[in-house]
Amino acid sequence: MLLLSLCLFLVQGATCDLINSQNVNQAALVGKNVTLSCAMKQNGVDILHNNHQPKKYNVTWKHTPVHSQKSINILEAEIDTQSHPRLVHTADGNKYFTSAKDASLIVLDIDLTDAGLYTCLVQGDSLLKNSTADLFVLLSPQCHNLIPSFTYHNGDVNQQTLFDCNVHYRGNKPPIILWKHDKQELNTGTDYHNNTFAMATLSFKPDKKYDGYRFLCLVEYPSAKFLTACQTKPPLQIYFPVHLNKMIIKPQADEYVYNSGKSINLDCQASGNPHPKYRWTFKPKGDNSAETILAMKPRYTITDADKRNEGTYNCTVTNNINGTLFIDTQTKYIKINVKQEDNTTPNPTTSAGVSPYAIGAVICAVLAVILILVFVILGMKFRDQCFLMQMRDKRTHTRLTRDHDENMDDQEIELLDESLQSSVRTDEPQYGRLKLYWEIPRKDIRLVEEIAAGSFVEVWKGKMKKYPNSSEIQKVAIKKLIENATEQERKFFLGEMEVQKMLQPHPNVILLIGCYTFHEPWLLMLEYAQEGTLYEYLQYSRPGAQTVQISSNSVHHKNINSHRLLAIAAQVVNGLMHLQKFKLIYYRLKTSNILVGRGGICKLTGFGFPHEITERNQYENDTLPVECMSPESLKEQIYNYRTDIWSYGVLLWEIIHFGLSPYLHLEREEIEDDILSGKRLERPPHCSEDLYQLMLDCWQEDPMKRKEYPDILQVLSNLAADHSLHILLDSLPETCKFTQAV
């Protein structure tokens, strides 16, 4: 019996047919592990594991490197159909292995030299024809924005963008490189390649709508069904003069005339880069010289309006480009009608001296008596029918309810009732693994309950389908862009979404599940953190806190010890180190802006590139958390990873106080004065000198002298060895303790 065949380079678990074998190429990134399967079937039966026809086979794996004619035997195994494979030979015991279940080849930590042709020979009594398949190996592609910023001159840009995307590879042919934005393909393919390197460029005349965008470069081996990608860095910056798009006044009223006592919302929507600065001013009616500044932000609300609020409202927006100041403005006149009671109206009388009001009162009394008599008679007439009517209504309600339940949309039932979940095919991709476009159909997303609100987003607890075309659901947190978001706020939302897309997963960083941006409102689906914020988690874990479960009448204590507090601090550092690898910084690092997932795992959320965080903090200047800001942030509006280290020192203080905020008894201006004058938070009574020194190292005046993240992590590890000596919970201030039943 002739039995030698090749099972090509397949994903683990796939099979090849002795009669209809096909070449299947594969590709992988450097550093990954690859499994090549050599399972074979004949007439639907796996011949290597056919216990009804006991037989021994020798399996040989060969590798032919790129541009070489010489094949190398890298692994040999002997297979008995009634036992596990036995390894006979391997060229490298640290690199090549075989599976305990079959004759698959496992290659660990692949590098560029592993590219080439792979052949699997299965030998029984004699030889058969064989064939081969390619393995392509690549380094991660690199994307660059070579001209990161542009300036509009007279409504136009006189320069072209220039992006490049390059990849080092090994294989018998180069990869295909494509540029895409959303679903639009921007070029036709690879510009240049040789035997080890491929590159594609992208150039076009930019429009201001591309401000803040990053472009996606796809590196693909279609024959191997392989795709990887990178995004251009830094994001494209297009500087253009400020433009006040529109002024919105709600509720709407003809000619902006309102009754007194109303609340009136004024919204100024502008675009421009650098982002616009806003100013609302007011001139009262009849006095154009007395102009009052109302607010330095896009929105202003008139509460309980009266005649004093009548006048001209002006919104002015400005930005500065290379020393040139650009200004745009709009005005609206708001009129307030005040209702007045007339107390001088005379009391009319008839010619007979009888008031018409008295006559009217008599008539009304007579009519009321008549109506009462009519109702009494009707009540007696229909008294015997009341019970029958109630029973009929009850039967009608039951029938309608049943009809509604029977005709209820199947998808709505599946999304709202987690008990109705059918089995899911394991070969269908999870939404979270679709790394190309991330878009999720709106019909697969359900907003359940609003749990928080920011200046331009709402945060909802939600549900969505876990896989396309399935009934299994998962809980998610959904960020929803508000309806009247400004252009700048929409840019912030898109920027956060794009950063989440390019960021590699990490256990201490919130995971992006997907997004919906085809129609408004835009939605961002994130991993659901069931424990809420770190602030809430610490508050409920304070000494003395307890949770009572009504259903079981039991009490569960969620107290955490000193070791756990240091572990929480270390998790946050781990997440910050991951962000630093991608040149990202945090947006307002404090316990209320960190989430906690299942098992008490900290999840960082809300981050971006330094210039994006700077823009957003300037835009939301009136809500800056000065208690956790560094001196350079307060004085010069500088934000980078070293300012995050300062904030981390304050966060560490909050953690060991179970979420208690610092500077509780000081006003905002007093806090700023303390920080800028060199004062620091005092050492807490339950904190050791070593732990307090770590905080002081984060609060160095000179940013260059602040401890780096790896050093902070090392100190925390050392302190954890004797955790009870560094956080003395017995000396915890009383303000950090309480008892609460839920």
C-alpha cells in the first residue's frame, strides 16, 4: 500500500484529503508561535488515528528557506494509530515540537529565518507524490505621518500630505499594502519592494475635515488569509481659522420671546484648529455700554428668567494661528415677557344692584345639583353590570398581552433575557476580534440604563450580541455622544475612539469592543466593569463597610487589606506603563476615573496623545481637578507622562485612604496656591516613611527627578513583602471608616 502524502501548512485542527489536497499558504508576525497540522483523511477517515486498521507511519517535516534549494529535516516522529506520536528527531529542541495528539509541527517564537517552504511527508510502506506551502514572516508594519501639520491660507492648503507605511518581511513574494480610511480604499497597492522590504506611500491635498485623523495601512497576504495593520502617527493637524457655525437657543421660540420664569439654554457651536476659545457676553436692554461676561465656555444657561435678562447675548470665538488672531461672533436678542396682575379692575354690577358674579354662582349651584342627581340615577342603573364589565376587561387585557408576547421581536427577547441563549458556533468571530473596522450593526446594540453623564457623552449600561448572527449576548458599557455636541466635542469623541482602536489589549486597560458611527448618535462599546469606579470600589471596601444580600439574608464583608491596596496601586502602574509604550497619557488620573472589573482588576479608561489631552483640558478648563495637577500643568498647561506621575502620587494617597479626596477643606484657589508654593500633602498617620517617600518622589518640583513607572513598580513590590508595616490599618483615620448596609 502506497502511503506518502503532504498535509499542507494549515491552522491547527484542519485536515487535508489524500485525494484533493491543496496548497494553503500562511503568514505570521515575528515572535508568534505557529502550529502546522499534518492530519490526513481518506474517504472521511483519519488514517493516522484509524484503530480499525492498526498501522505505523513515519512523519517528516522539511523546511526549505527562502531563496534556497536545500531542504532541511527539522522534525521526525513515529505514529502508531493506537498510541501517541513518538518524537524521533528534532533539529532544535527549544524551537520545534510535535503535538501529543497528532503529528503537528509546533514552531516557537518564529523569526524571519523561519520563512520559506514547509513539507510534511507521511510514509507507510512506500512513497507518494508530495507538495509544499509557503510561510511568510513579517515584522510589525510601521506607519508615519511625514508632514504632520498644515495651515489653511485663504480657505485652501497649498501642500500635499505624505504618509508612508513599510514592513520588513521574508517570503517568496512581498505582501500587498493598501491605504484605507473608513471603508474607502485610497490607493492601489505597494509602491516599492525588494526581497526583504515593502513600502507604500499616500499623498493627497488635505481638507480641514481630516483634522485629527489617522489613516489605516493594511498589510495583507490574500493567499494566506493574513491581515495586519498600523495607523499613522502623529495624527494629521490642519490649522484653520475659527468659524462660528451656529448659535442654538432652546427651547425654541418665535423671535426669541420667552415668558418669565423659564430656563433658557444658549449653545455656541464653532470649529477651528487650534480649538476655539469661547466667550459669552450680555448687554441689557437700553444700556449698550454695560457689557457683562457670562461664561468662557460653549454653553450658558439663563435660569428663572426675568426682565433683567432681556437684552443682547453675544458669543465670540477666537483662535490664534502663528501669531494671527481670528475672531468670529454672533448675537441674539432675547425678550422676556413678564406677566402682571391687574389689581385695579372695578367690581361690575347689574342695573338692579346685583353682581353678575352672584348670578353666575347661583346658576352653577343649580347645575351641580342636577348633575349629581343624574349620576346617582345612572349609578343605580348600571350597578349590576359593573362586575361583568370588569371581567370582560380583564379577559381582553390578558388576550392582548398574550398576543403582544407572541409577536414580540425575537431579537428584543434575546437581548433582554440572558436566559434565552442558544449555543454559538465556535468558528464565528467575536466582535471584539474584528480589528479592521470595528463597526457593529445598530440592531445588535441595546441601551439599557444610563449610569453616568459627562460634558458631551452619556455612559450607559448596555447589551449587544457577542457574535455576528448569533443569540449570545454580553454586557457592555456604552459611551453615547450627546445630540447637541459641538464640533470640538465630536473631535474629542472620535479621537478617543481611534486611540482605543490602535491600542493593544492589556489586562489593566479597558477593552474596546466596537463602535457605531454610521448614523447619529455615535456609540462606543467598551468592556463592562461590573464593580464601577475605583472610588466606589474603595468606598464600599472601607473597614467597617458591609453589604447585606436581602435574598439570602446574609452579610458579605468586602474589606480589603494593606496588601490588596498596594496591589491596586501596582495594577494602575502596569496600565500606565502600557499607555506610555504608545506615547499616551491619562485624562485626569484619579480614583473616580479608573474602573474596576470582575475580581477587582483595575481598568484604565480615558487617555490620548498629549496634544489631545492638552486640548481637552483647555476646553474643559472650568472642571480641572486641581488637587491632582502638577505645578507645570497649573502654570503652563503642560500635560505629559511626567505630569501623570505627579497625579499618580496623589492617586496613591487616595488609595490608602479608601478613596477619600485630598484637600477636603480648601477652596480651589487655596489648593493651587499650596501646590505652586511647594507645599505637599502631609504624611498620613497610617502610612510608613517608605511609602510616603514614594509619594514625595512623584511630587518632585523638577519633572525630570520624578520616579519612573518601572521604579515605582519595584518600590511597590518591595513594600508588599511587609505590607502590614507600611499601611497600618489600625491607625486609619476615622473619616476613612464607616458601616453601610445595602
